[in-house]
Amino acid sequence: MFPDGGSDRSEGGGVTVRDDVDALARRALALVPADGRAIVGIAGSPGSGKTTLARAVADRANRMAGDGTAVHLPMDGFHLANATLDLLGRHGRKGALDTFDGWGFVALLQRILGERDHIVYAPAFERIVDEPVAGSIPVPPGARLVIAEGNYLLVDQDPWSRIPSLLAESWFVATPEEERMRRLVDRHTRHGRTPEAAAVWARDVDGANAALIEPTASRASLVVSGTGADW
């Protein structure tokens, strides 16, 4: 919920919608075909709040439509392994576009839409070990709604440019840079970096990624404010 209780429901790329999680969950559920499955994609820069929103929408959809209806699917499970990043010389900017298996993520979304007679397993990302963990997220046959989230869902580069056609709708979480930086420094500090190192990573690595991600908001079906929300 937003502090002003508002629900300015103007829609379309580049327009910020102020709404609560109930309304967003109802919107997502309405996209599910009568006898099928829908994927809603939530994009945003590091620290925007997209993961928190995706979890909240999936949880609320399950409360509304029954447990097992919705599944939260983070793109972070497609981080390349640390050993691979070391070999490629990319470990120092982990989280950049070319440190993910984009083709693998696209293939998973295609499987989720096309394979509904068995469980489709997806990888998760475990921050404690800083590595992806295979087979951690089950998408059972009964799941009707998948809330996929990640930084690069709307980037206009192959293979990422194949993602929008697989989505029933795409949302972008827009959050001011100052707030994103505050959240990122807090996050990196909690995960073991010194405050100084956390600030440098947020500025130089996350900031570089955000420069690519922020312009993609214009491609979203809906832009959601990432500030003031009680998710």
C-alpha cells in the first residue's frame, strides 16, 4: 500500500501505477487463460524491490486463488557459477548481463509454457554460498501463474529480447537511484562486505547494470512505483 492510499491506475509503458498488492495480484490472475498458464515478468534495476514485489504478488495470488496457483521464479538462478566467472574473467562484475545464462532462462520460460503434464524444476540462487542451486523451484502441473523476475527481462538484446513474447504482461519497478543505492549498500553489507566495499560495488557494478536496465522501463506493460509500498 502506498502512503497516500492512492491507486492512480493510468497504464502503459513509462507511466507509474500506484496500487496495492491485492490489485496487482488480481491483475495477474486475470491474465491466466481459462485452460492454460501465464507468466508475468517483473523487471527492474538492482535494489528496485522487484524480488520483494514478485514474492508478494505470488503469495497474494495463492491466497486469492488457492495454494499452488502461483509460483515465484527469480532469474537469479541463472547466474553463471563462480568458477565459470573466474575462467571468463567476469567475477568482479557478477550480476552484469553477460554473467547470466540468458539462453537457459529463455528455454526455461518456454518449458514452463509448453510442459504442463509434469513438474518443471528451476534453479534458485543461494546467497549464503553465492551460487545457483539446480532443481530448487518446482513448477507443478497445477500452477497457473508464474511470476518471473529479474533485471534484464526487457533488454533488447538476444536472447533477452525473446522474453517479452513469452510473457502475458511485463511490469517494471521504478525506484529512485538514491533509494536503490541505500538498499544495495545495506544488502551488500548484510552479506559480508564492509560498508566501504558495499558502497563501491553498488556504485560501480550495480550502477553500471542499472544504466542498461532503467531505459527498458519504456517497454513494460506497466510501471509500478518501488517506493512507499508495503510489500
